[in-house]
Amino acid sequence: MRFQELKTTEERLELMSTLSERFSKRAAPVDEEGTFPFDNLNDLKTSGYTALTVPKRYGGEEISLYELVCLQEYIARGDGSTALSIGWHMGIIQDLGERNRWKESMFKMMCEDVRNGALINNCASERQTGSPTRGGKPTTTAVKQGKHWVVNGRKTFTTMSPMLDYFNVTATVAESEEVGYFLIPRSTDGVEIEETWDSIAMRGTGSHDLVLKDVKIEEDYLVERVEPGNKGASGWLLHIPACYLGIAQAARTYAIQFAKEYSPNSIKGSIIDLPNVQQKVGEMEFELMRARHFLHSVAKQWDEADEEGRNRMKPELGAAKLAVTNSAIEVVDLAMRIVGARSLSEQNPLQRYYRDVRAGLHNPPMDDMTIMLLAKNAIK
Ligand SMILES: Cc1cc2nc3c(=O)[nH]c(=O)nc-3n(C[C@H](O)[C@H](O)[C@H](O)COP(=O)(O)OP(=O)(O)OC[C@H]3O[C@@H](n4cnc5c(N)ncnc54)[C@H](O)[C@@H]3O)c2cc1C
């Protein structure tokens, strides 16, 4: 069954739920070995998921942001690394379709490739810049040579690097000091992946270093000019909180199941009947409910707003990300308290959720930047 054959969000969520169960069975070995979930990504490609955000004008389904965050949450219930990886690709294509920032011929070519299974991600982080959202200028350079660009540099955190077909790389144009996104096909000479990803969180994202040595691309492959640190409101980044919400939901489900089955001989029945456990279950429900409503309402607001309205949504988008990722951390913590010391066993999925959910703090926008933005808005 392909997603394209299904018409409603509910039907698509049902299909994703089946895929997600499969992902959850594969999550532990990928995490333990620090490999990449190739099988999950291939399942997402063959089911047509990876093309769902392609706009209708290029033969896609053009799903809404609301539907995207729901589907992304379901993926993360099975495997956070898979969700974060594919979330970048899905969001980038949605964003490009909505904002027409690329030359139309380039975007048309990209959409055709995506419909045939191609994957793309933005490669903006560098060791020297830290998070690109803080305005650091790329040390990766692009030099014009006739009708070509020659790109040199190193990018960190290149999520999905084992399977990407396109690296959308930020670089500084040597002569003008302008910064732009340069689209680099994987097959281009001088493109290398150095397997540096040794994070204890999101181990299956394959977020290795991308090394570019005299990479030559045609002039049209400078696809977008940008001002570092001055990104407008980006609805598509809500795939990030959706991912961490999914991880938290998985932790909650595991903890409740455990509590129903665990029956120490100091009590009759199982620990689910105990008030101290029910207190934590209720607190988890509260955090999840609040997080989900916030995320969904901001996503729907984005879907319903015009361009001007969307441009004003940066505070809401940042606040939703902050609230959801911090609630997700809280939920995983509560789930672990319910399960007790067993939650720290290597064989227990909660220890993976605990490591994975922390990564949300280091995906954009960072909490301190959101708080400052809210403060500035309030004072203004
Ligand atoms: C799992 C995962 C996947 C990722 N995938 C991608 C990807 O696909 N593509 C990509 O481009 N990036 C990706 N990233 C990178 C991410 O977007 C950040 O660039 C990266 O996490 C570094 O952020 P940081 O906050 O640790 O770094 P920094 O910005 O260096 O921050 C480190 C510390 O220094 C402080 N700091 C640094 N500069 C300033 C400043 N100017 N003002 C105030 N405080 C400052 C921060 O507050 C923080 O305490 C990924 C990250 C993770 C964790």
C-alpha cells in the first residue's frame, strides 16, 4: 500500500502506524551498533512517504503542515532517529514548495527526483559556527570559475548522510562575502563522508561530517542567497518537536504497559493500581496533552495563514518547539521513574528514549533564543 492511494489523514496515520511498529523492532540494533536505519528509509521511500510534501503543481500530494507533524510523530514512536532524519527532507521540500525561493526549473527537477525517491538535507552547521541560527558565517567557501562554482569546506551534523542524494550546503562566496545555499549532488567529484557521528543521542541519524574538496557544480546550483542568522518564520521546523513528542509517547506507552504487568510480592495486583504510580501516569498524560495541543494548533495556524500571517509566527513556532521538547524530556523522566532501575538496563528502550529525547535541546531554535525573542516582543 502506498500513501498516495490513501485520501484521509486518518488512513495515512494508520499506514504509518504499521510502518512505525516495524521501525520500533529495528531501533535497538541500529542504536547499539551506531549504524543507519537503511531499511526504515527504504520502507518510507517505497511506501511513497518521502514524496508526500511535493507540491500538487509537480504531481505531489502537498500535505499540510498539520498532517506532516502528525505523521512525523508516528514515525518517532517507532524510531526517533528515522523521524528526525526524514523530517528534514520532508520539511525542506514543503518549505521550498510554499515559498518559491529557488529558480523554478531547479525546484521542478528536485521534485521529479524526489518523486523517484531522492532525499535532500540542509548542511549548515560547522564546528566554527556552532548552530547556524546564531548568525555565524560559513567557513565553507564557494569560488566562481567561469560558469561553475568550486566549493571547499567541512560540514558537521550532516543528518542522513549515508543515504542523501543532495546536500544543500551553506557557503560564503569568496569575492562578495555573500552567503548562499549550494545544491551538491552526491555523485559530484570531491564529495566525501567522514564517519564522525559518535553522539550518544540519535545514534541512528548518520549525522557525520561532509567534506567537500574542490567540488565543482554548475552556476544554477547556487539555489538561494541567505543572511546568516536571519531566517524568517519556518513552519516546517515543527517536524523537530513532532519527533520528540513521538519519542515521549513511546516512553509513556512502555511505562504504562510495564506498570500493568509488574507485580512485586509486596503488593496484591500490579503497580498500576498504586496511587504513587497513577500520579506519574496522570502527569505524563497532562504533559503530552498540553504538548500535542500546542503543536497541532500552531501547525494548523500556519496552514490557515497567508504569507504575511506566517511571517509573524516566529514567536509561536519557537514557543511550540520549546514547550514540546521540554515536555517530552519530562515525560521520559516520569516514565523512567515509574519503571524504576530496570529503565537503566541496556536492554530497556527507555534508556534509548532518555538519550534521544535530550537531542531536542540542540536542534533549532534553541530555548534561550526563543525566550529572548518572546521577551523582545513583549517589551516592544
Ligand atoms: C541529532 C542532531 C541532528 C542535527 N542535524 C543537523 C542537520 O541535518 N543539518 C545541520 O545543519 N545541522 C544539524 N544539527 C546541528 C544543530 O542544528 C546545531 O548546529 C548543533 O547542534 C550545534 O548547536 P549547539 O547549540 O550545540 O552549538 P553552539 O551554537 O556552538 O552552542 C554551544 C553553546 O554556546 C552558546 N553559544 C554559542 N554561540 C552563541 C551566541 N552567538 N550567542 C549566545 N550563546 C552562544 C550556546 O548557548 C550553547 O550554550 C543537528 C544536531 C543534532 C543534535
